[in-house]
Amino acid sequence: QGREGGEGAIAGWSANLEGAVTGHHGHMAEIELIDADHARGIWAMHDRVDHPDYLLIGYGHYHEEYLRQDGQWRIQRLKLTRLHEERTPKT
């Protein structure tokens, strides 16, 4: 939602998930090494978010780009695409 960097992502997730209990699984990583300092990956994912207002169950993929700086691999870009999502409001 227009947030940049790790701190922006954490602030957004914290606001959206306040009061929620979540379970998140990443599976079957496919990592492609582009060069010595760049890579990209795709991860199958499944999640469950038990939020005070709704229950969400979904699955899809994380698409990530990685950059190695000072010998450490970091996520440079992350995008979640959902194949399926069930959101049930709580009443």
C-alpha cells in the first residue's frame, strides 16, 4: 500500500493485523541465482489470519528479489499473489 522499506512494511502489517493471530507457511522455494549478488525466488504459501473482525484462509505465492550486500542476503522486493482467499466476517 505504497510503503517503502522494511520499516514501512512492518508498520503496515502491524496496523492491518492488530489483534490478529496468524499462521503462515512458505513451501517449495524455487531460487534462481542471477549473478553473484542478485537472485529471485518464488515460494508457495498458505496462511490463516484469525482477526477480530474476520477469518481469512488463503494460498498463493510470494515472488521475491534478493540482493547480497556486505555478505548478507536481503529481500529487496516482495510481492504476494493470491490464488485463493476465503474471508469470513465475524458477527
